[in-house]
Amino acid sequence: MTAITITLPDGSQRELEEGATVADLALDIGKGLAKAAIIAEVNGVEVDLVTPLADGSQVSIITSETDQGLETIRHSTAHILAQAVLELYPGATFAIGPPIENGFTTTLIFQTV
């Protein structure tokens, strides 16, 4: 299989097999990073961990130890909460759920019967 070369933020490079994902790269760097990874930036664009990498990509792996990682977790958690409420209360409407400094806020609208 063909190898691809990935550049990390510190300028170091990693060679992976073609078709490797961000998760594969994180594991190649270390088990701790693979476990802590939330999302990544590939060539400046936020992507999930199952995104395949292309040769020559510049990749930064984001963990919950960063503001960007925490914001991603909070944003995703707001959507999960909204989906759970909509499952339980089909008439509910999810209005807004932005992440905030210490968590997230969610506004749901319920119709009264």
C-alpha cells in the first residue's frame, strides 16, 4: 500500500498507510492521545476522527484539554440532550443550545395540551 506523509504542528512528520484516518494518526503518535482525541484540524478545517487523511496534510489533534476541545464537547452534549428530549417529548422544539464558558445552555419549547 502507498504511504502518505502527515505534518504535525511542531513540524515533525509521520508516515501512515494510504486510507489512514485521524484516529489512526492519533494512535500512531500514542495511546494516550488516541484516547483523549476529540476532533482534529486538517489543513485548518475541523474534522472528526474518522476522516481519512490525504498525503501532505497538516494535522492538529484536539483534546478536551483545549478550549476548542471543550467547546466541541459542550456543543455535542447540547445536541445529545436535545435529541433525548425530542425522543421523550415529540412535540418539543429545540430552539437554541450554544456552548458557554462553563458548559452549555439549551432552550426547549414544549406545547401544552
